[in-house]
Amino acid sequence: MAGAPEAASGFLGFGPGSRDPARPPSRRAGGKGARNRKKGWKRWRGPEAQLGRELGEWLHEKAAEMRQLGGPVSEKPDESLFFVDTGNEEKGLKQNHAKEKRLKVDLILQIDSKVPAPKDILAHQVPNSKKMKRKQQLWQKLAEKGMVPRKERLLQERLRKASTAKAAYMEASSTAGPSRAFYDIWSDSNPLDQALAGKDTWFLEQTKKQPVKRPGRLLKTPSQLPAVEVIAPGGSYNPSFQAHQALLLQAHEVELRRQKAEEKLARQLRFPTADEVPTQEMVFQEQCEGLLEEGDSGGEEEQGGSSKLVEAECLADSVPAPPLPLTATGEKKTERQRKKEKEAKRLKTRELSEKAVRLRRQEVFRLHSIRLQVKRWEAELLRRKQAREARRKAEADKPKRLGRLKYEDPDLDLQLSAELAESLRTLKPEGNILKDRFKSLQKRNLIEPRERAKFKRKYRVKYVEKRAFREITL
């Protein structure tokens, strides 16, 4: 039988009925079990498994050779697989006809696989190809007649504008260098805005091609102070004796002013002592101050009567008296008396008008004094103007009141005479750069003076004494 020689030889047969001679025959038909479950994996341990592993390794080796060498090693020439080591790099390059040695980075980044990438069919497909082909034929017919489509016209116009703008830019940049002329980008004669000259302003604003006009207030700085102020010579790491003493004197004056302000506030808020507390007599005397005249020793009745008379006289003075149509004796005026009064009134009016004319004529002779008076008035106006300008210039460098808080100068960064270091290695740094920049922004009116936000608890803290702790304390 066919199975006997295979069993005797100990080799696995390739026949349809061959089996492992060392394995006992299975109870199931053909000796084969289900291998698609974990239960059948235990049976995958015989020569068939070994053959399958060897076949898989062989296939992996072939795939690796294809990726790395582009084909089987047996089919490759010896020159592509080996090289002659001559011991000399230049001689080796000539002998092996090799190129320059590539870097390790380039070797890592290069493509290792020799298998070409599969062809992407979708990449070669053009959507709406038939429609685009018909359009292309239509455009060719229109081009023969001298007609250009709208898209092509717009594209040509854009290319023409770009070429002119590029030519203008190249012409302007040809003079680049230390000797080229500078221009103001906000001025009307800006070379960058020449391409927009002659176009509608409303169109340029709507298409966002015209830049926004810079306000005049942005051309002025909020303060004339420099961004970085140079410290006094006494603040150097190795100052002279005079400069250091001047800085100490300045810090001493600042501290004195601060101490006087604190003493003044404490003196104003100080509670009066027992000797300074006002008595009832002093309070009553202060309340009666100005009600009684000095030297008035009359009684209350006399005071009441005099006050009534004063009130009556005041009322009589405040009420105007009606005109009296009668004479002083109470009799009616005659016609002759009325004519005399009218004549006297007319004479008085004429005298006043003549006096005014005379005074007006006399003003001509007062031109010298009037000129001197005008000069004095103009000099006073000029003095006031100069005072206002000087005050404005003096206050220009001072920080303005931008918020509810007032700007306060920071403390001077200085070291005492005993703290001066002998070298830069032992120098102790003073101040903080961030605080200095923050104070500089406040001093130059760029931000308002601020203070650190204070933490405020929204709820009241409730303390609870636990029962176990209470038992221990008791």
C-alpha cells in the first residue's frame, strides 16, 4: 500500500491520503480536525505545522528581497551585492565606481521598498471631462473669430496689472540701499498707493483695497518721557562718592516727605485728650457767638424790643415808596410847576449829551495814554499765555489722572554705603524689571495706575467643633 512505504521511510507524503507516521490514526474520518477554533489549535503541532512555518519564512524572505533589492538575490549581479575593500577611500571609489558616501539621515529617509506604488486610477480621472472638452472646443472656435471668454479677459487683465505693479516695484527697489529716498507710508504721495490712483473712493473702501486713514491723535505720544529712563549715576555698581551721596540725599528727602505726610494724617485723626475735650460752657459760648453785641448789658425785654425795631426798619427800607403826585405840602401841582419841571429835565438831558460829546472829543488827546493802556493789556495777556505754556510743558512730563487712583513714584533702587559690592560677583541685585516696566507704562500715560485685587470671601466661614474633639478637651 501507499501508506506503508511512507511510514517505513519516516517522511511525510504528498498524496491525498498521506499522514504523519508518528501520529496515531484519528478517530474522525481522515484524521483531520477543525482548526478554525481554539480547540483545534493543539492539533497544529505536527510536521504540517513545521512545513507551514518554513513556507511562511520563505515567503517573508522573498518579500524582503523584493523590497530591498528589487528581486531575488540569485538573479542579481555580483557588482550590486559586493564591493572590493582596497583600504583607501579614493581608490575604493574608483575601483567600485561608487558615488560619494551619503549621510545616515539621507539613508534613513530614502525609500526602502523596491515595489512600485500601485497606480491610482481615480487620480487620472477628470470629472466632467466631456463637458470641459466641449467648452475647450467652443473657446477655440471663439478665439479663431477674435472673441475671448470673460474669465480669460479677467485673467489677462489681472496678469497685466500684476506685471505693471511688479515693474514699478522693481524700479522702486532698484534704488534700494543707504542712499535710497525714504517716504511716509501715510502720506498722499506713497508709491504703494499709485496703483489705486484715479479709482473711485467708495469702490476702494468697499473692496478693502484702500487703507484706513490714520487719525491725527495717533501721531502724538501720550507723554514726552522716554520709554527707558537712565538711572542716576549713584545707582551704578561702582559709583563715585559724590554721586552716591547725592542719591542717598534724594532718597532721604523722599522719606522725609513721606514721614511728614504720615505725621500730618496721624495728627488730624488723633483723638483729643482729656485736657483738650471742650466743656459745656465752651460749647454754649461757641453756639452764641455773633448773636449778641459786645458791651450789650440790657435785659431780655430790651433785646426783644430792639430786635423788633430793627426788623421794622428793614421792612420799611425793602418796600419801595410810591410816587407822590402831590407837592411836599400835599397840594396839587399847577400847570406852571409842571412846565418848569419839564424844562429842567430837558436842560439836564441836553447838558449830559453835550458833556458826552465833549468827553468824546477829549478822547483824541488821550491816544497816548490809551496806547500805553493797550500795551500793558497785551503784555499782561502775553505773560498769562507764556505762564500757561510753561505750566503745560511742566505738566506734560507728569503722569495724568486716568483713573480713580493717583500715580505714585516707586521707591529708589539704591544700596547703602556698607552694602556696596567690591566686584560684580558679589553684587546684590536691586529692583524688579517687570515692576519697573509696569510703572513706566503708568508714568507715560499708557495705562492707568492700578492696585492688586484683594481677595474677598463671599460667605462667612463657619467653624464646627467635632464631638470627638469636644470630648477630649473636656
